[in-house]
Amino acid sequence: MSGHVISVLLFLALHQLLVLPVVAYTALSDNFLKLVPSGGDDFDIDNGKLLAPILIPRVAGTPGQTVAQKHFLNFFATELPEWSVEWYNSTSTTPATGNRQIPFANLVFKREPPWVREGQSNLLTLVAHYDSKITPNGFIGAIDSAAPCAILMHVARTLDKYVTQMYDEMSALGEGGTVEMDMGVQILLLDGEEAFQSWTATDSLYGSRALAELWESSPHPAMSFYRNPLDQISMFVLLDLLGSANPIVPSYIQTTHWAYKNMATIEDRMRKLGLLESSPKHPFLAEAKKHTFYPSGVDDDHRPFMARGVPVLHLIPSPFPSVWHKMEDDGAHLDMPTVRDWARIVGAFALEWLDMMEVEPKGDAGAAALS
Ligand SMILES: *[C@@H]1O[C@H](CO)[C@@H](O)[C@H](O)[C@H]1NC(C)=O
Ligand SMILES: [Zn+2]
């Protein structure tokens, strides 16, 4: 064998070693960050198509619950028809409603590569609860969590065209079928987060407890890459109490602090590029440099998932906004620049997570997307 052939083989071998095992994670370019849309008037509290229809009481077992469900279903059916829909229904009594079985219904909207079999894709999982608290009477829960639900609908819409392009290109090239590349995204809109009487382990998280239990006991077929739907969750990103001005969202969880830092970097870059509307005293994600972690006392929908080993990024301000669980938590008390900035930050984070630099818009296409 000639030296030349050996060096070519060596090069190929090294190339394989160096290139293949690396999970791609490429930061979005400045240009791409500029293209991340804010949602604009779609968050308008009177006429906007995302948020206005769900600024109503949405207690499980009441008509508002059905209105909210129909709003989500209609949005995905008309704007994002390629996303699959799954219902996860359960019932439970509550300490405030006697013997009546209250219906809880989680909705899962999912977009994954067309070539995957069951249990093959890893799923960025974006989560908010859509139920509202039963008291005070007439409570709307705009930050808790109508606005986070609307933000996630917008993020799904932001992702869709790039995800579609990515899947089309990968299909054409015959790529896919490797663990890192089979990436998808799902939006969990959870029911029954709020306590009916007072927050306890059993009077709270009705929807998330039922879903985490079900998914844990729903194994995928033998030889599936992931054992069950919990195992497919690459990151459980929970949005809660977002939409008031000047939020400070700490980094709660040491094992996912790296993901928090990725999002904090995106916020910082967007602020420096002048892409965010709010001008808070502190960044929303103010703890990128944190070193010492204490167990978080904030109980929320992540708990049943985290207890089963799912990685969690918890986006909830501390302290809680002053309107928390008060009548004032309504549309009028939202800070719209903050809502739109969260939509941009979470949208950019999700694009980056899904490695969308692969389909970065160029030139005129980019300029057109700005409008
Ligand atoms: C779940 O409940 C909703 C109403 O809350 C209903 O429309 C839907 O068909 C149910 N789905 C399943 C799978 O039971
Ligand atoms: Zn609440």
C-alpha cells in the first residue's frame, strides 16, 4: 500500500472520528436572530388571535375549559396542520367539588421527522398549563398561564416552516435515522395545574401527574431507541407566570444549567442587537453565572416528570409577579413588550436547539421573512 493511500485512509478514519460523534449545536447567527418573529398584534388582548380567546376563566369541568381546548385545536388544524394532536384525558375528584369526577384533558401537539417509527425521535418539549384557578371567582390567569400558552402557540408557528424545510432536505438526502438527527418538538398544554382548595401533593398538578404516570407505564416496542415517551423528552421547558414586567427567572436546576445558559446567551445577544422591546433592570435570565445551587422550592408541572428523571428547564420568575393569584392577573396587567420578548427568546432557543442553522434563510428570503 502506498503512503498516499494510507494517508487517505487515515484521513478518512480521522474524519469519521472527528465528525460523526459530534452532536451538532450551532448558535443561531445574528441574521437568524433578527428573523425571529415577536408575534406582534397576535398577542393583542382584545382582538389578537393567539391570546384574546383564552383570556377567560378556564377551570376544568366548566365551559371555559372547552373553549380553550377548541382554540388550541382550531389553531393547529388551520395554521399548523402537519402537527399531530393527542388527547390525554383523566378524571379525579377534588377537595372542593365533592364526589363529582372532574374531567382533565392534556393536549399534546407534536411535529417529528416523517421517517421515524414509534419511540425513535428525541423531542424538545415545551410546556404550559391552560387551566385557570377556580378562585377568586372570575379569575382569568393571564400570566397563569394564558400568556405562556399563547407564547408556545406562536413558537410552534415560528418553528414550523424551518422544521418542514429541514425534514424535506433530510429526506431528500437520505439523512436521518441517527439518534441526534431525529429531532422533533412537542407542545404540552396541560390541564389541572391549579389546586381547587389549597396546594397539596394531591390537590394540584392533576394533568401533569396523570400524564407522567401514563408515559412511564407506556413502553415503546422492543428495539425502540427510547424506552417510553418520557425517555424521548430531550428537555422539558416549562413556562409559568410569564408576562409581567421585570421578571427575574433564576436558574433552579444544576443539571440543566447548561441549557439555561444557552437561553441566557440568546437573551443577551438579542438585547445587544436591539431585538428586544423591554428594557428591564436585570436580564430576564439573570443567573447565567450562578455556581451554587440549592434545591428549588417551586412546585409546578415539572415535578412528576423530573421525579422520573426527565431533564427540566423551569422558566418561572422568583419572586412571583405581584398579580399572582389575584383578580388583577388579567389581560390589562400584562406587559406586552415582555410577552413578545419571551416569544422571541423562547422561539430563538427552540430554533437553536433544533439545529436550524442548517436551514438558515439567506439574502432576500431573509429580508422577506422580516416583514
Ligand atoms: C378527551 O376529552 C375531550 C373533551 O374534554 C374530548 O373532546 C376528547 O374526545 C377526549 N379524548 C379522548 C381520547 O378521550
Ligand atoms: Zn397558579
